[in-house]
Amino acid sequence: MNNKQFLNELSGKCGISADKCAQHVGTLVNVMEKLWQNGDTVSLSGFGVLEVRKRNERVSVNPTTGVRMLVPPKIALTYKPSSILKEKLK
């Protein structure tokens, strides 16, 4: 499902226009981005937890050549689904 299909499905369920729905989803994403930039965690009941984690620097080995490389630290967005969602997907 792409973005347009998602917005059409959501707007149909909410009973609002697709444009208004796109504005609401855009606002939601912008608020979550600002929270993640501040280092906060976003927890959505029944969906899961989205948080920014810092990945440490590590050494990796190329399996074909055997060359060791240093992978720099990075920041990654992680998602942990809620137990309710896990049960629904089983």
C-alpha cells in the first residue's frame, strides 16, 4: 500500500476528504519528528513504541574479502510493536 492508497483508506474510515486527511497525517508526522529530534519516545497505545536510539561504533568484516572496517556511530529510529498488535497479527 502506498501513501495515496493509505490516505484514501483512512479518509474513507474517518469520513473526511483525502486532502484534509493528508493534512492531519502530515501534522502528526511533523509533531513526531520534533519529539524524536528532542530525544523523546513516541508511544501509541495498541500500536507500539517508536524511539530514536544511538548505535555505537563497531568493527565489521567483509565476508568476501575479509577486510575489517570501522562502522561509525549513527542514530536510528526503532519500532517495538505492542503486545496487542502482535496478538492481532498471529
